[in-house]
Amino acid sequence: MDKPTAIAPPVQITPPSATLPVNACDAHVHLIGDDFALWDGRIENPPPGTIDTWLDRYRAHLAALGCSRGVIVHSILYGGDNSITLEATRRMGDQFRAVCLISDNATEAEIAALAGKGCKAVRLNYVHGGLLSWDGMKRLAPKLADHGLHVEMLAHSHLHLEELAPQVPHLPVQVVFDHCAWPDPKLGVTDGHKALERLLADGHAWTKLSATYRHTPEPQDLIRRLAKANPDRILWGSDWPHLMLNGVLMPDAGQQLNLVLDAIPDDTTRQKLFTDNPARLYGFAS
């Protein structure tokens, strides 16, 4: 059966309502290109275009937002072959980092090879499914830490965080929860989301104030709660080019950024969110 093809994001976006700090980082995008092999288990095809086409669009995207650094997260559309993400990171240069996919049986040699190509984290996905399990990650965590990698996790706070949160402080790697830990806004502030806030407050985890358009139509209160929990542990990412929308309307990255700027008006927290925190986590030079 043919896979549906995703639509491309708009070229023109709403201008940011404020200038971002110097060396601002968009800490969550995906790079695509139809000159790289797709995974047979994918649920859709990415929009057409070669990696060169999409790198040009990515550069324009960063310029429109006012970002000069970025983190490219490998998409499950390409399965466990990280080639496109590593190539995109290489071409973008030393102000860019990769988040890759590995399986439970990854070897130390494979982990070391990723670390040598600009990879700073591996992704564990409880929402869309993936290759790495929680137990597998725990087994691999010492090797990941030895090579300077952390764990980025996509999980539902209301389904998973109560169970996982007590384990996080004991891991030898840092853990970043994507997309505000994807809450269900109909449930209000759940025990799982409070667990995330405690992890942030205690310095045991990070979270990305990203992709709220997927789960929370009016996210300012959510963003404020997470920023208040610990402004030193928050990151921002656009989630461009907005793959696997699953019925959600295509967002405007500029409008999404403006929601964050509206929720976080003070310059000190913005400096941490967009520049200082990603520099620490991903190893960007000052």
C-alpha cells in the first residue's frame, strides 16, 4: 500500500516579535531528502526534494527565526540509518549537532562512531515508536555517557512520567524530554507533569518547549510552568518541517516562536533558553 506524502511547511513565516539572543539555537528540527533511503516501517513519505533543497530551506528557516545554531534530530521516517542526519549536520558545520537513533543492541564502536560525527544524543520515542527501549537505554547509558552523549525522550507526561521519573536521577546520562513531555491538555496538570517539573527543579532533567501545536493549542501557561520550574533546564525547538502531523494543522514556525516569546518576556530567561542552555548541553563554544 502506498504511503501518504506529507505537505511541505510554508516558505514564508510570521516574523519573530523580538530579536533572539546572539547564537540562538533551534534545538529541534528534522532534515529530509528523497536521495536517502526511507524506512519500510514509516507511516508517511516526507515532502519531495533532495537534501540540497531541504538544506537551503533549513538555512532560510534559521535566518527567518534569527538562529545561527541548530540541532538536527533524526526522523524515524529513515529508520536506524542515520546517514541523512549526519550528512546534514556535517554540511551545516560546527554550530550544529545531531540526535540519532540506535537500537538496544548498539555496540560501543557504533556509539563512538556517532559521537565522532557530531552526534550528542540518542532518541527514545514512546509516542511514535522507535528502535530503543527504556531498558535498552539503561543498559547502554554508561557507554553513552563515556562518549559524551545524552538521551532525548519523547513521552507522554500523563502516561509515563510517574513511572519513569524516579529512575531518571540515577541514570549516568542526562535526559531531555521533548515537546514539553507531550501532555494531554484535557487532563490539566497531571501528577506526571508535576513529576517533570520536579525533575527540572532538581536539575535531573531538561525539556524542550517545542511542538506544543501538536498537543496544547494555547500553551503559554504550560511554557511558563516549565520555565519557572528551572530556567536553566529549558530549550526551544521549532520542530520544523513538522512531519507526521496526524491531522494537526500545519503550523507557522514564526507564530509558534512568538507564543514562547509571549510566555517568556524577560531577557535573562530568553538568554538561557535560546543560547546558554543549548550551548551547555550540546557543547557549543561560547
